[in-house]
Amino acid sequence: MRGVTRFRRRRSALLFASLLPVWACGAGWHRIEPVVPSNLPQRQQVQVWQGRQRLRLHAIRVDHDSVSGVPFQKPTDCDSCRISLPSSTVDSLRAGNPTAGFLKSVALTLGTWLALGFLTYGVGGD
């Protein structure tokens, strides 16, 4: 009976450890303070915060009196899609890379599962 309890504890610990990478990874959103005037890289995704509301844009341009960008689902060269906001209404800008964050999370989770499998069951047969 003692072996079954130990196996259950180990399985619970392994499951918890395998979920940690999912919580640890992400888009790497971080606050930025752009120099005015500035242009960030075209494909750089930026969250533009206004109170509790956020817009996710790319092709960001920051001027003395405005912040403009294109919604991230649209092509970066879509000038008719460009949104311009007065700087006075923008609380903060946060840059990140959701695609890279997702891929890192998947890779780290799969790698953790593989490592835990090798540790738990060993490599090859006995």
C-alpha cells in the first residue's frame, strides 16, 4: 500500500511540475517608454492601454502628440486601417511577442513532459 501512495504523490508532483512551464512562459509583455518621435519595428506588437481598455497594434508610430498603429490582425502597410490616438489619452505602452511566447510554452511543456517521462519510467527496458 505504501508503494501506491508514493506513486500517487510522485504522479501529483510530476503533474504540477509539468504545468509550471505553461504559467511561466508568455508573450513577455513589458512596459516601454518610447523616445518621441519614434517608430518601433513594423511587426512589433504593442498593447496600447487607455484606462482598462487596451488595443493591440503593430507598425507603431509615436509623435509628440499622438500614438498610431495598425490593428495586429491587419497587414502592417494598411494605412486605411491605421488608428491614431492622442498621447494624452494613452496610459501606457507594453511590447511583447505572443507568437514566440506560445511556441516557447509549447516547447517547454513538451520538453518537461519528456524529461519527466524519462525520469519516471527510465530509458529502455529492464
